Amino acid sequence: MSGNVLEWCHSLSKSYPYKAGDGREDSQADGLRVLRGGAFVNDEGDVRCADRLGYSPLGGNFVVGFRVVVAPGFL
């Protein structure tokens, strides 16, 4: 999973600890969204699933993407 692209996440970029009621899951809110993981251009310390950073949802880059998951029985 790590090392392919930085993965877009739904959550707004806010500090830990996670607080469900702090508005970070509001899809209509303005602000930076979380990118997780690391891309093939990152240093080895940054290519891990727990690595995260805030990024503008209007920004684009060749190392930013998303993953598609299909679970058996979901279709």
C-alpha cells in the first residue's frame, strides 16, 4: 500500500487525538484534507501508512491519488 501515491482521505486535517465531533468529517467544510501514506518520490521514513499531511482539495500532483476497494459480496 505504501509507496504508490499519497492517498486522499475524507477528513479535514486536524491535530490528534481524533475527536469525532470536531467537524473534521464535514464534507462541506473548507480546509485542508488529509493525505496518507507516501509516494514513490518520498524518503523511506515518509513512505508508511501512518504518515499524514494536510493538502488542498483543489491541488493536484502526480503523486496524489486514491485507492479503489471492492469487497466480496459488496457489489
